[in-house]
Amino acid sequence: MTTDPALLRLLHLASPSLPTGAFAYSQGIEWAVERGWLRTAADLEAWLCDQLRTTQSSLDLPILARMHGAARQGDEAALADWTVRLLASRETQELRAEESNRGRALADLLVSLEVPGAAGRKPLLARAQATGFAYAAAHWGIEPAPTLIGYAWGWLENLVLAAIKIIPLGQTQGHQTLSRLIEVVPEAVERALALEDDAIGASSPALAIASSRHETQYTRLFRS
């Protein structure tokens, strides 16, 4: 049995109860369900698996790894540069707004938890959720691979919980989907950690379309 406090810190960072507002976003799933793209648990699994193998493993996770390294080295310029690159890669206003809104909430939390240096760096940490996540993980001694696994798990769990409400799915179906997708997370993290800087980048046209259309969806449960 491990008593490593870094593991507990990682569980804290990845918790769906973290007050960053993750529960309020569906990242286009709500519109995709209304349009008929997602009707079943199998549809949802394919949707999320595709993103794990593209946007997550080629964009979000490798940038998070660079942010983590920059935070460990105290390189604020690099941390800021990777934050800008991440925000520039968000393909819709909705996705950029989510990143920034959750970033501000996480920065406030890190300051309240007295994470060393968070108060003085709050303007930077508040720009993107991934920035604050990487900064906290680095300062809590969480290694890069677990950091990426925790981040990917939090992203995955939040979207499955959203889909349970929207499609709708039963709780058991949702957790069966999570269980199968867990097998893809290590593969995505391994690829992200091996990616060279000039290979970072990905585009998901279906996600971009669903997210942009969700911005003007007539009735919504989730934020835009």
C-alpha cells in the first residue's frame, strides 16, 4: 500500500468535485446528441476514443507535459508560451472560453490552497486550466506520466458524466464505457510523452463543428 502524498495530490487534482466548473461543459456532445451523431454508448465510446487518439495524445497531453517541465524548471516564459499555443489551438470560441473560465477557477483554488508561488503567478495560471494543473502537479512532486494520466482521466470522466445525462445513458452503461476507454489512456499518454515539439498539433473537425453549433443551440443544459 502506497502512502505517497503525490498520489493523493493527483487524485485531488483529477477529482470531479474540484470547483472548476467542469460539470457545466459538454464540449459539443450536447449538440452531437441533438443532431443524432451520438445515440448510444457505442457512439460515445467511438467519439471519445477518437479524441484520445488524436487531440488528446497529439495536442493537449504533450503541451501539458511541456508545461509541467517548464513549471518544474521555474521557466515562466516557456510556461506562458505553451499556454498561448494551447489557447491558439482551441478551434472554437466555446472551447477557448471553457479553458479560460476553468483556468481562472483553478488559479483561485491554488491560491486558496497556498500552493507556493501561485498567488504571484495567478494572471498566468488563470489563462488556461492546463497551466494551473501542470503548475500544481509540478509543485506537488507529481511525475509527468501520472500528471498526464490524471488530466486525461479527469477529461474523460467529466465527458462521460455529461453524456450520461444527455443521451441519456444508465450509470452502468456509462461506467462500462469508462472501463473500456481506460485501456486507451496509457497509449495516449505514452504517445504524448514521445512526441517532438514540432509534431504537436491536432484537429478534430467533428468536435469543432459540434462545439461551434452548440454555441447557438436553442436549448442547452451545458454552458457555451
